[in-house]
Amino acid sequence: MLVKELVAGGRPAGFTDGSANALGMQVQDLPIEQCAGYVMVTPVEFQQLNVIAQVFAAPSPEQIQGAFMAGLSLPVIAYLTAWAYQFVINFIGKSR
């Protein structure tokens, strides 16, 4: 959208100030690529931009550390648990 400043007589519809020299805005639909100034977004578009920015943001060092520790510790814990069950099963099997 392109927002143009209007002066004096060119007030937009719904402008109820009453003064003759009031300033207003005129909104035109244009592709963002053609905008040379500011781009106005709706609240819904702003929320979507925040979600997209959060998805593609670089992870923090704490998040990387947590992912590394989960990837390293889960297989080790699974192996040690299986080894403990195997030891108990073999111990019970030998005593009979």
C-alpha cells in the first residue's frame, strides 16, 4: 500500500476534522517492490511476520547445548539401561 499525504482540499472519505487545511492520508494498493517509503501492515500481517522471524531465527547457545546433550545422552542412557536389564536377566538365568 502506498500512503500519500494530502493537503488542503484533498481529504479522504470519513475525515471529520472540519478545518480547511487539514492533512490526511490516501491509501493506494501497490506491490511492496514499488514502495519507496514506509509499508503499512495490518495487525494480522505483523503477527505473521513475527512468527516467520522466530521460525528462521538462529538458535541461542543454550538451545544448541540442549539439543547436543539430548542427542548424546539419550543413546547412552538407552544403552546403559539395556545393559542393566541384560545383566539382571543373565544373573537370574545362571542361578536356576
